[in-house]
Amino acid sequence: MIVEALRLLNMLLSMLGNLREPLVNVVIQPVLTVAMLCSLYLGWHIRDEGSLAKGLRVAFVDTRANREAEQQQLVAALMQAELHQYATSGKLIDELLGVALLHSMGAARIRLGVVHNGITGVTGTSMLRYDVTNAVAAPGRAAGGTVVNEPLSTWSEFLPAMLAGRCQSTSMPEVHNFELQARMQLLGASSLLACPVTDVQGKLLGALFVNWDAGDQPPAGEQMQELMDFGQRIGAQIASVLSVRGSLELPLSLVGQ
């Protein structure tokens, strides 16, 4: 029994001895290939990162989970920055509206409407909408609530003038758009001055709405023209604020993470 076991062991040792050389030849070539590829991979990252330590970290330490965690941290930081920027810009816009109200000769309130692509129609074409994002009112008057995703057709009474860079005034009897009539009645307004909010490239970003309530006397003649000129200047300043706010919005590729 012992003799048979020794014979079997001797046979196995002989087989391994015969296979040793082929095994070395079979294993060493893939090992060298992997080593070369790892060297090239590491060298590529060292070149991109500019240092050996950073290259090693990116090549062999950073995992997909780590990259996703860093991406989430970046999105969170951008969101915080956007929130702070939004709050700061909102406060600045309210201050500009307050200045405009002081120069508006008895107006009850001033509201800011911002144009955006709200929905997509059945044809696949984006349909322009607007939001009323900021409003200030004279003492004892209501500023009115915010408005979200309203159709831009509400502005049909004065949109051509604003696209041409001009303000336009109108009174309740002159208003033919039903939605605008309803909006003015809801606010208690009897007269309205609409001025464009246009950026330096001439793009219409929104509109300022100066309201006079029933019993208020809106200016006329030269006074109205002065108010229109002032409204256009305030609109241009607000457009600058809106442009800065928009430049900090999160890219869609990050929002989707």
C-alpha cells in the first residue's frame, strides 16, 4: 500500500516537472502584457493629473462609487450656490421694484413677470409662458399673489410694443384680452403700464407691470413719458440680475444625477 502511494507521488512529481517549463512560458507572457498595460494606464493618468500621487489615486484608488459621491457633492454645492444667488437676486429685484414704485406717481403696485418655456404642445413646439416672481405695493395696497405658468397670450395687448423695446399704457376700458381683464380685476387695477425687461442683447426676458387702482390718477403727457423712460432703465437693470441668476442654473446633465 505504501509502495503504491510512493509510486503515485513519484508519477505526479514527474508530470509537474514536465509541465513546469510550459507553464512558465504560458504564464509569463500574460503577466508581462498586464504589467505593460497597467504602466500605460498609470502613465496616462499621471500625464492628465500632473503628478504621480494624483495619477495613482485616479488610476487605482478612485472607484465608481467615489466618483458618484464626488458628483453628488458637486451638485449639492451648486444647488446651495444657486439658492444663495436666487435669494440675493430676489432681494435686489425687490429693491429695484421699490425704487420704481417711488417714481411711479401714485401707483398701487409694481409686479415683475418673467418669460420661460413652460410646456410643450402636441406639435412638439415649446409654448412660452410667464411667472410673476416679484411684487411690491404702496402702503395700504396689496401686492397680489405670485402667478405661475400663465400663458403669454395674456400679454397680447402690449407684447408688440415690448418686443420693440417700448412701454405701453392702457386702462381697463381699452383692454380686450379677457385674461388680462380678469387679472386686472383681481388686483383691483384700473390702469396699467407695461415696460419691457430686456437684456443687453435685446432679448425680452420679462415685463414690469405698474398698476393704478380705481380712484388713482395715473400720470399723462410728459410725466407718463418720463415714467416710461425710467421703467425701461429699471427693466434693463432687472434683466442684468436675471441674466446672472440664469447663468448659475444647474446643467441638465447634473440635475439628472
